[in-house]
Amino acid sequence: MNARLEASAPATAALSADQQIGQIAVQLPGATAVFRRLKLDFCCGGQVPLAAAAAEKGLDVNAVLAELTALQRPSDLPAVSEPGDLVDHILARYHDVHRAQLPELIRMAHRVEAVHRANPDVPAGLGDLLEEIQEELLSHMHKEEAILFPMLKSGGNPFVGQPIGMMRAEHVDHGAALDKLNALTNDATPPAGACNTWRALYAGIAQFGDDLVNHIHLENNVLFPQFEAAPAAAGGCGSSGCACS
């Protein structure tokens, strides 16, 4: 998977009550969690239009559409580069989103591995890998939120280079983890005949990879250099198609 930078990402297509529920599950990462909570069958019953599926459950289809629309991610870079505003953007657009993305991906990965264990294309070990990624990323984001970001929002100090250097090094580790994820999932490409859950899982993994690369790009190339004597020579994030250079 060659992850895209936000500035070049295409606009998200508008959702419609006439779309099949399975199609929405595959195309909109995060929709599966909404459908599971509302008990809407997107896998075996995925050929039903959203309007019909909602009506069968006595749900307001407009309310369901509003909840799904809220999952769509902005595709543009923030217009501001002022450190405080940029930190706030990173927290809302990436930290909060990663925390929401990973539990559902982990759940679906373990489900796909269990249900399709006899399939030679099953991504054995994917759930465990995603759990490792979640653990490392949660730790990384906590350090940024508790130590580095408050330091940057207050204007930095002569010692800020040390925590920035640590975060850059951990970004490289995140990139290596994305490389493993891409290798295990054939660049998030589901095999022929994959069920809706499997396809939705890979769509979510593709979105997560794009989000993480864009997250790292903003920190490495926009935020951190404002507090460094000179831009770091290193600090990329693996070979996952990232433009962190």
C-alpha cells in the first residue's frame, strides 16, 4: 500500500440510503462498528439497501446516515501551521481517530482469522500484529500528550530536542510495523471471494495506514522543525510509501 498524503486524497463520496449496507461497510472504515451496535447485518445480509435494513430494525435511516457521515475524514491539510493549532488538529484528527480505529480492526481481524482459518489466504497473526501496533501507538501518543505537546504549546525550551528525537525514532518503528501490516495483508488487498467483513477489515487497514503516514508527516515535517535548530536528516517512517523526507 502506498499511503497518500492528505493534500492529494480524493474527496469522500456522499452516502445514500439507497446504497447496500455491505457496500457502505467496505467503503467507509468504521461503519462496521456502527452496524454491529445497531444489529444491522452487513456481512451475510449485505445486499440490502441501508434504508430497508434500517426500516426492518425500526431505525431512523436519517439518524443512521448522520452517524455514518460523521465517520468521514477530512481530506485537506490544516490551513494553519501555528504550533498550538497544529497540535490541536493532530490530537483531534489522528490521536482520537487511531484510538477509535484500532479496536474495531482488531476485532474484525480475529473474526476473519477464526472464521476463515482454512482459507490459504487468511492473514494468520493479523489480530496479534494489530494488537502490538495498538500498544505501541497508544504508548507513543500518551508520551506526546503528557510531555511533548504541552512543551510545544508553551513555546518549547532548550531541551525540547530530546523528546522530539525520541518521537522521530518511534515514528521509524511505526513505519516498520506498517510494512509488516502491508506484507501480511497484500497491501490491504482482499482475495477474490472475500466476505464483506474481510473486505471491510482491509479497507479499514488501508485507512489506518494512510492516517498514520499523514500523522507522522505533519509531526516530522511541519511541527517538529519549528522547534529544532535544523531539520533532522533522518526521521522517515519506513518504506510504506511515506513522503517523510
